[in-house]
Amino acid sequence: AKMLKYLLYKPLMPEDLRTLKELCTNEICRVWAAACRYIWRQLLQRKAVDIGVGTFAVLPACATVERDKVLPVERPVFQLCRFLRRFYRLKCAKTRIPEKTPVVELDCAQIGAEIHFRQEIVKQCIHETLLFFAGALQDQKEVEFFFA
């Protein structure tokens, strides 16, 4: 049900993004960089991370290294929530995260502690950024949303 808050039935208003307006770009980037590090650490432990609009995971894959040699590898993937895909009529690559994969949510307290931000600020910053992303989807804008 947490993904339902990203199904926008009306345009975003400035009051929907209060925290983003109060933070400077550098502060928003610090929050997301720390969130990315958190996601990366979870992926290294073979856990998937649900961020509300979708889930990051690591899946087995194969890479061809020579003409006849295939090397088993793992690749990070992002599976957009199916409700968002349907609601915004998005076409996405079919990614299936195995059901046995443990799934965790972002730990805003841990992310905040790493960068010395209050948990509430981290949580609101991430939430409002995802709202802004949903607003771009609603407006049918081409967006890139990446984690590094």
C-alpha cells in the first residue's frame, strides 16, 4: 500500500515538496548518496531493497568472455512496482526478483546517522523526491533516475 502514495491523480503542488524546497541541492545529494550506499550494502548481502516505487536486487546472469566461454555473474536490477507501471502505462523490461530473496526497506535512521541528518528529514527528502519522480511520470516527461 505504500506505493499508492506515488499514484498521482492530480498535479503536484509546491506544498507537496516542502522539504525539498528547504534543503539545498548539496543536502539532497548527500541524502541520496547515503541511500545509494545503503542499497549497495544490502545488495552485497543478497538482499533486495524496496524504495516504495520499486525494488533493487541482484540477479544471476551470464557474460560471454570469449567466443565459447560464458562466465556466471550477478547484475543489479530495478523492478518498478507493477501498480506504477500500470497506472502510468509504462513499458519496462521484464525483471523477476525470486520470491525467496529477502526484501528490506530503506533504513532512514541508519542513512541519517551516516550523514548526520535527522531520520525525519531523510525520510521526507526521499519521499518527496519519489513524488517528484512520479509527477514527471504523470506529465509523461522523459526522466533518468539512477543510483550510483
